[in-house]
Amino acid sequence: MNRRGFFSSVFHSRADRDPFFFGVQCVINIAGEDALRTNLHRVIATGGESELPADKHSLYKRVTALLRESVPFMEYGYWDYLTDGDEATDEFNNWVGEIEATMATEEEEVGDAADEAFRLSADKNYVVVTMAFLLEAENLQEEVCNIVEAIEEKDYFTPYGFQRLIEAVNYIDFEYSLGDAVFIMPGNETDGFSWTDMRGEGWEYLKPIMGTIN
């Protein structure tokens, strides 16, 4: 399931500012607890089709509220932050394109039994949440940059670091957003990935999230 929004047509006059990229992906252990998976799907699905900045801000605040509660259960993750304009645009397109290409949407991909062509196990203990943003380098985005840049290297892949990344999303000014996307995988509210799936091909880039919240 995903929600995407693109503001370039609405804010065309601002598109000449160099963009920067900010993206975060987290793998959450939901074993024995379906409420988070269901709530995330509901929020993303009912986010509305409006491109108004205020509506976007409200959608992501609802998503981040659920993610903050889930920080202690995040086991793997990845994030990136690029300030070169060309690299930022390419990275945003890569994240969105690659995730959409691998979204579990077909019946064979979301079935109750393991199918070696799609899934290594029928266990459903994990969901993957991804947020990606292509933002204009505008002063009103300064707080987003300040939060991300203040994360020390030792905290890059810790619960504290991911908590700060999630908090940074709430400071995004969507009037100066060229693109945004939020995904939850697999693609329906009852499915999930197994530990074996998450250690399999295609997920090698993920890093363990280790430590405690400061």
C-alpha cells in the first residue's frame, strides 16, 4: 500500500531551487500485535487524494505518531540524506521506483502459504514502512536539516537515531515539497514478512537497529 504526492505542478514557480532528499525505511516486528499493521494501513489508505500542504502535513503526522510508538520494535532500517540537487532527484526516483516494483500486490504474493516464487515463509511478523521526500532547499525546511544533520554517527542506526529521523518529518513544509511518498509493505493489512524474508535477497542494504532510546 502506498500514498504518493507530487507538488511540482502546483508550485511550478519554486521548482528552480535545488532540492534535497530525505528518506527513511524501518522494519518493525509486529509479532502477536496486529493493531499497528492495521492502523498504518488505515492511515495511509485514508490519507486522501488532496495535494494541499496542510493535508499532507496531517497525513504524515498521523503516520509518524504510529511510528514513534513503534521505535522499540524496529529491528532493521536504512536512511539517506542527500543535498546535491541531481543526486537528490535521482535518489527519490530510485526509492519510489524500486519500492513500487517490489510491492506485494498480487494474490500469489499475499497468500497464507509460502510460495518460493514470492515468499520464503508464511510467517507474518514484520512490516516495512518507508517515507521518501524530495524537498526544496528553502529556509522553512531548515529545522528538518538541523535535526537530521545533528544525529551523530554513533546513533545512525540506533532507536534514538530513528526516533529523531521520524520527528524530523513533522517539520517538513509541504509547500516546498517537490515529491513525497509513503509505503507500507506487504501490500495489505493482514500480510507481513518473516525473519527469513527480511534476511533474504533484496534486503541486504538494511542495517540492524541496536541500542536504547536516550
